[in-house]
Amino acid sequence: MGKMVQLTTADGHGLDAYLSEPEGTPKGGVVLVQEIFGVTPQMQRCADRYAQAGYAAIVPAVFDRIEPNLLYAYSDIEPARAAAMSLEDDHVMADMEAARQAVAGAGKTAAVGYCWGGTMAYMAAGNPAFSCAVSYYGSKVNQVMNRVTPVIPLMFHFGADDALIPLDTVAEISQAHPSASVHVYEHTGHGFCCDDREGYDAESAYLSEQRSLEFIAAAGR
């Protein structure tokens, strides 16, 4: 359904992105930010679902800052995490902004991210060019809250049994952002939306995506 396209950031960096476009007039755009594993087939399928829901969805290959076409297996957690942590936040924001500009013709554009990308989506909430930001189990959101002033609507999704994000941390994030929409899914852990991982929970994944679509639609009006 989608295709690879080339983007150029404001700092002159060239990167790939997976672009999936809807049939007919789009409702808006969505910039999706990967987990620590790269622009995986699962992330591409996620973009395709957003396109099927009517959005021009794009996944910038932020790992191109390290090495083109860089992907990690889900079992390679430590090297994948090290790769993600090696990226400068400002560079990731520049990559996301280039992706946003690529789909800007579709209308108002949301930032949506998963795991490490969930933290990046939260950081993008400081960019008023986005319509809203949706963070799925962003494991470092609480660590960057003092560096971000959100200026757009926020939605968070967390698993109640996420070993990386205790419920105390969820409460801390909720208290810091009283106007945000925060959802906690019982009996789910980290990465519950990724259907290529053991922790996938189909019911929670579906419900969270429907909530995200409703949230994005409301922010796009």
C-alpha cells in the first residue's frame, strides 16, 4: 500500500520515509515514530492502517542518521536501545518536522510514537505545527518533561503491567499534564500494540488505536 520516499531536513540531512496514502481526499496527516527497532514491517503496517482510516501516514527513518536501512531484530534490545539513545533529540525533531511537511498538504498533522518513539512524539508536542501528539508507552517521558512545554493536545497510552513504566510514573505524567487524555490498559505490558512481539494484546491495541483516531480527528477540526 505504501512506498519509500526521500526527505530532506532543515539541516540538510537526507533520509528515507515510508509513506502510506489514503484513497480519496485525506482527513489529515500522521507522522509515526518507530520503536527502537527501526522502520519495521510492523511500523509500515501501522502506517497502512492510518491510511485506511483516511490519513496520509509517514514513518521517517530516523536511524538513517546512523546508517541507512538500519533495522534490529526484536531480540536485539540492547544494541537497538543504544542506537536510539545515540540520536540527538534535535535531529529527531528535525526528521519529524520534515516528515510533517511532506504530508502537510493532507491537512492538520498529528505526531504518534511508540516506545522510544512515544517519548519523541511527546517532545514534538512543543512544536505548534503539529495538531496533537499521541504517546504510546513512552518510557522516558517523565525524564524529559522538564525540557518540553507542550502547546498541543496530548494523549498517552500505557500498559498496567509495563515493567519499564510503573504506575507511579504514569501518575506523575498525568499530574504534570492534567488536560491530557491518559489511558491505562489492564493486563498489558510494554509494546502491546506491536503484533510481531510477544507482548501484543489485540484488544488493547485495537481500542487504543480507535481512541487515537478519535483524538486526532477532534484535534484536526
